[in-house]
Amino acid sequence: MIDRCICHEVTFAALRSLAEGGADLPELQRRTGCGSSCGLCLAYLARMLATGETTQRVMSDADARVWTARALDAIRGAPMNAAPGKNPRSGA
Ligand code: FES
């Protein structure tokens, strides 16, 4: 089961608490460093923010691509509910 950003030793439960206080993914990164090293947790961070799940099964490669794209969009400033890989501002 996946329950934390290993590189920065921060649990998804702790990150969810910060998110419930209003922190989005870029803010979580600034405050904890999560997702800013190897990046393997980005998909799980995005799914945690969308679903609230703080303990997750290992994703399939296809799911990991979708959720990583959502995380990267959020980091670039696109809303988390935008279609993965699409920038709602440009439509590209
Ligand atoms: S596991 Fe989160 S940045 Fe490496």
C-alpha cells in the first residue's frame, strides 16, 4: 500500500489535513516538498486530493499516467478536475 511521499517522509494523511485547510498541490509542495524529488508519488498525491484516500493500492501504469498528468496540470495551475493533460485555459 502507498501512504506517503517517501522522498520527503510525509504521509498522505498529513497532506490531506493540510489540503482540508485549503492547501492545493502547489502549496503542499512548497510546504512539505512532496512530489518534488523523484515524482513517483505525484499520481498518488493527485488521487488522494481527488478522493481523500490516504492509503492506496499500487496503480496500473495507465492509471499512473492519468493521475500524474492531473498532478502536473495542478502544478501548472490547471484545476484538478480538468481533463488530464489538457490545459483548460488554452484547450491544448
Ligand atoms: S516519493 Fe514523493 S517525490 Fe519521491
